[in-house]
Amino acid sequence: MNNAIFSLAHLYVLAGLVLAFVAVTTALDRNHPRRFGSAFFWGFYALVFLAGDLLPPAWIGAGVVAMAVIAGLRRVAPGPHETPALADYVARAQRLGNKLFLPALAIPGVAVVATLLAKQANFGGVGLLDKGNPTLAAVGMASVVALALACWLARETPAQGLREARRLVDAMGWALVLPQMLAMLGLVFSDAGVGKAVAWVTTHYIAMDVRFVAVAVYVLGMALFTVIMGNGFAAFPVMTGGVGVPVLVGMFHANPASMAAIGMFSGYCGTLMTPMAANFNIVPAALLELPDKNAVIRAQWPTAVSVLVVNVFLLYFLLPRP
Amino acid sequence: MAPDVSLWPLIGVAVIIAGFVLRFNPMIVVIGAAIATACAAGFGPVATLTAIGSGFLKTRNLTLAIILPLATIGLIERHGLRQHAQAWIQRFRHATVGQLLIIYLAVREGLAAVGLTALGGHVQMVRPLIAPMAEGAAEARHGSLPDKVRWRLRAMAASADNVGLFFGEDIFVAFGAVVLITTFLHEAGIDVEPLHVALWGIPTAAVAFVVHAWRLHRIDAALARELGGKASADDATVATKEAAA
């Protein structure tokens, strides 16, 4: 049962309202450089959160295609935001001082406490957090609590919070939607049987009877397939089903636990190197206002490559000697 | 040898690679790859749009954790959170960028390893706190920073969050990855203890920490080389005293 105060359904509505606010204020903003494109983009995205389950999926699909085209034609842009001068910021910072840290730290803090207490919490048959995804529900709940705390400390209204949220949504632009687009692509890939095709190609064109080659194909294949899919979880069944279990365990008697752990981590090395893992690599670049969208990947790839090389040798030397 | 599976859906992979190599807008590349893959698998127009729409609906949870904290973070940024974080770290005159980010990496990886993945993240921690602190620590030592250096520090702060999270969470027994591994191997007829999978993750997690910490440590020397100023804490104390005199 997903009967909870902070259920995902409720949080979708909350996120939808934030996006609807962005869309409506954009549509009403006569000075906006890309008024109608941006308003449609955020408006349809709000609709997906507010009423997605009520609409036929094909309509949603058509809207998503339209969103991608609008973004591709550069019709999504930030609105004009008045930013206070740096001196104002510094003056305000002195007024609140270390209290400014409280709402920021309240988000992780409340999230962890809520996760720990959620099992006991029960309000007449209604739980506190969504049982399907308590961690995410906890972050949602913590965001609401932290917003209340921030409003109280700074003597602001939640409406000002929404205006600030719009400023940050505008700063990220379409990059905010990219993680979801890529996850959607992952699902389309698996519906269409891309994984099976990749496994067939790797196992049929590479000399898998050489121990080191087999290990390298598994480790690097996990990384490469994760780079393409953007997600180690999508790569794991393909590479472990195609190479890991039949070749490394079946022919070379690898320890399945160590093989799987090292394989999954090799996938994560791929995650560090791919724009497809947008929520870890592209969204932060947008959020930190970096002009180079691949700046975070550039900061990470040397670490990822080093760990991959170590993984190949680690898994190779862990294989039992013949 | 004729394949017993259709290789046509691989067109989607080719579209992705070509799109990113040619630097098209990622939204267009992704939607193009989705349409190409669906067509290659023999989906009709309505089935293609349905696959896209239902996939998009199922994955709404991904964006939730980014959207919901924005109002809070924006509000306290308006009241000078980032400027305060920069000023706050400058009180610790010995702190270098490298040390700060190594500590964050260690804390993030350690907390993720015990399942506390919610403590951290790009929206909640990196943008409002860690990146400004890194910039503040560098400014305290080297004076005002060129934009390029500022951007590199921010990217390194984001990388510390990612590396810590990824290599920490996989050694937590109850985390999705370990559950996925044991479930998949069970389906393949192999039973493993979740604890063994988690323990076998530790060597790689340790290597990732050491490699990334070493790279973060090297930022300090690189900053000193590019911007002048003092690389080590002792020199900085001297510099502060000289400045005071």
C-alpha cells in the first residue's frame, strides 16, 4: 500500500505545482526573450507531473517529442531575473550568519531522521513516507520542512521561494529534464532488445577463451555499455548474462560475488565518464553555471580510467589458477 | 554465423554516439535515438509514442529529488548562503581546497557506505556549500580567481560528490546495486550472500578513494603553480603574518 502523507503521488503534484508556477510566470512575462517556447516546455512538463497518469501515454510521448524539439531549437531560455548586487548579498549574509546553514543542512538531516522513524510513524492507517521509495519521499518531506524553516528564519513567504525555484529551474534549463529523457531511452532500448544484440556481438566477435581477454571484455564492456546507457543497472544484466556467468564463472570458475561486485563498480566508472548519466554529470554542470557542459566529466575521467585498470587486474588475479 | 537476435536496434546506439560526437543538442539526440530504436524494432508511430510517453512517466521520480529542494536552496541563496559559506571557510586559514574536498569525499563515501545517501548531493550540498567553500579556500590563499580556475574547482567539487556516492553506496548491503546483483545471480542459478558482494566491493571502493583523493590533493599544487601564492599551510601562515605586519 502506498497510503502515506509523503507518497510519491503527492510529491509529483508538489513538483508539478512548482513547474506550473514557472510556466505561468514565464507566459505572463512580457520581457522574456523566449516567452512561448519556454512556457510550453515547462507547462507540458508540469502537466506530466500533475496529470500524467490520466492522459494516454501516446499523447505524453508526442508532448515529449515536442519538448525535445523546442529545446533543440534553443527556444528554452531563462527569463530576466533581478539579481541583487554582491554587496547586498554580503550584507544579508551578515544578518543571518551561520543560521543560513540550518535550512541547507535540514534537508539531509530531516531526510535521514524521517527515513529512520518512518517505520514506526502511523497516522490512523496513513504512513509517513512512501513505502515504495522511502529515501526519495524523505527528501521530499525534508524539502517541505526546510522551506518552512527558511521562510521563518529569513522572514520570507513561500511565494518568494517559488520565485527562487524558478530562477534555479531557469538556470538549469532543459538539462533538468535530460535525466528523465535518458531513463526513458533506457526503457525503450530494453523494450527493443538492444541489450541482447550487444551481448551477441561481444560474445561472437572476441576471443573469449583467453582468460585476460574475457576479464577485460567483462570489465570494459560494463564500463562501455554504461557509457552508452548512462546507467550501470542497465549494463549489468546484459554483460553479466552475456559474458560474466557463462564465461567467467562457467569457464574460468570466477567467484560470482567478487566478479559481480567488481563488474558493477566498473559500470560506475562508466557512469563517471558519460553525458548519458545526466543527473550526475550534466545537471551539476548546469547547476554550478559551468559554460562547459562536460566539465564534470573532465574532472572525473582520470579517476574512472585508473579504477577500471585496477579492476581488470584485480578480477584477473582473483580468478583461480588453472 | 547468422545471429539469433535482431541486430537492428543497435541503430539507436549508433545515433547516440554520432549525436554526441557531432555535438547536437542532447535532447534531440536522445529523442532521435528513441525513435530510431523503436522503428528498427518494428514499432508503428503510435506504439513508438506510447513507448516514449510511458517511459517518460515511469521515470518522473528521477527529477523529483532535483526539483523539490530548489525553493529552499534558492531562498537561502538570496540571503547570502553562498557568500557566507565562502567567508566561513576562510576562517580556517590552514584549510586548502584539496583538504576540504578530500574531507567531503571521505564523509560522502563513508556515509553512503552505511546507507545515508541522502546526506549530500549536487542541489543540496555542492552548489550551496561545497563549491563556494572550495572557491573561498582558494581565494583566501591565492587572491581573486580567474573564471577558468573557478569553474574547475566547481567541477572538482561535483566530482567529489559523485565518486563518494558511487563507490560508497555499492558497499552498503541493503542498497539497490547489491540487491540487483543477488537477484540477477539467483535467476541465473547462482546463490551468493549479499554480504560477500558488499565485501568484495571494498578493494575497488578503497582504490577509487585513494586515486580521487590524490587527484584532489594535487589541486593545491596546481593552484600555487598557476596563481602564485603559497601551496602549503606553513607558508600560508607566514604569508598571513607578513600581510598583517
